[in-house]
Amino acid sequence: MKKVLIFAIIMAFYMCFSVCEAHWADAVCNDFKENGYITESMDFSSLNADITKGEVAQIVNLYYSFEEEIESASKSLEVANEKGYMQNASESETLKREEIAPIICELIGKNDVDVFEEVETVFEDDEDISSWTKGYIKILCDSNIVEGFPSHKFMPQANLRKGEFITMLSRITGAGGKDDLILIEDEEDEEEPDLKIKVLKVFDEELIDEDIEDELVLQSGDKALIAVYSTYEDSAFIFDIENEEVAEFIEEFNQIKAKSSGETLATVKLDEIEDVKKEFKIVVE
């Protein structure tokens, strides 16, 4: 009976230790599984196991939608190589904790680091961190994406664990959302298409060149030459005038013709992106 009791106590301590050790990543792991970033083919039975470069590539590619489905770790590493965040890696190769920093920085577009610059981190084992990774680690620390152990050490030469890696990715989301963080390979942030409308000339009156903001004032019989500019290239424009008895748009000449006194609403839209539009009032005096 005493042996059974001792065994039960030992098992209880073991189970408690296991839960306490892993619980900090359990929620993240479940979230990643629900969102399809961790698939059934991936072995995440232990979040304390070392993660391989092949597994890193698989999760990152699903997380950033670089792959819709995972074919193999080797295929995922080919994609990682193309995207530029991990080069010439072996699928079974493990990563040291310090080696994940430049990978994450590449993914979030913060890879502009001078590896020769002397940088000090806040960790007590700073001298154990390879000099070329310190700048990356400092960026991720400042962004609250990576942190050290309660001992105030980073343990840079220790292997990166699965729970640690997915926690870092979850903190990327916390830092602004993965959709807001663009891989450097995507190059430039595309501006939202906008419209600018100008009156270049009002016939039989005076030559003008000004933007149309809220309204265009014309005299009855005037014809206003209209020019439309947009940051979105190679798109046609659609003019719509609400009351054609007040004014009409002559598409052949890009003219608005004032017909009779009154007011009417004019709308200009991009034909390919209809929610990008500009409205103004035409006033015929």
C-alpha cells in the first residue's frame, strides 16, 4: 500500500511538472491547429521537443499563405529559399535559439541589420550570443517577440523548441497581425488607389487648372473639360451624373456639358475597383 501511495505521489508530481512546463504554449498550439498552421502530419505531441528547419518552413509557409497545402518538408524549404527567409537548409537540421532571430526579422521586414555593429543585449549571457545575431535579437526583444528565461539568460546556443517557436509567431500577430507585416520579398507597400479629378478648361469662359473637391460651378451652356488621375494604373473610369437634365457627360470628349440651372450629383469610379470613387456636386447657374 505504501509503495502504491509513493508511486501515486511521484506520478502526481510528474504530471504537475509536465503541465506547468508546457501550459504556456498549449493555447498557442491549439490556436495554430484550429487555423491550420499546424497540421495532423506534424508531430507536436511534445512542445518541448526541438524544432527542425523543415518544420519551421512548413509552419511559416502556412502562416503566411506561401503554401496552401503542405506537400513535404523539402518542398517547404524550397519555398523558404525562394522567399528569402531561410536559405540552403536541411529539413532535419535543428536551430539554435539565436538562429531564429534573423529568420523572424526577415519575415517582418526588419532585416536591415548591420551585423558588424557592436550591439549589447540585456541578457546576462550576452557574451555567449554570436555577434552577428545580436542586432536581430535586440530588434525582436524591443518588439516583445522574444524573451529570455527567468534567470535573465537567453541561452542562445540551446536548441529552439517547438513551443518557443510557435509562441514567437503568435507574438508577431500580437505586434500588429500577420496580415499587417509584409515579407520583404513583397517589396513596396502598395498605396490604396485614389482619384483626383481636375477641370482643365471651361469653354467660352476662362482657362483654369484646378482640382474639383466638393463642387463644380458652371454657367448654362458651358462645357468643362475633365481630367481624372489615379494611383491605380491602366484602369478606365466610369462617370455617372444623377440628373442629366441639369448636366450630362460627353464620354467622347471627356466633357461635362451644363444644360439647365440646378444641382446634380456626379460620381467617378474605377471600373476595376468600384469602391474607389469620388463624388462631387455640379452646380449650373
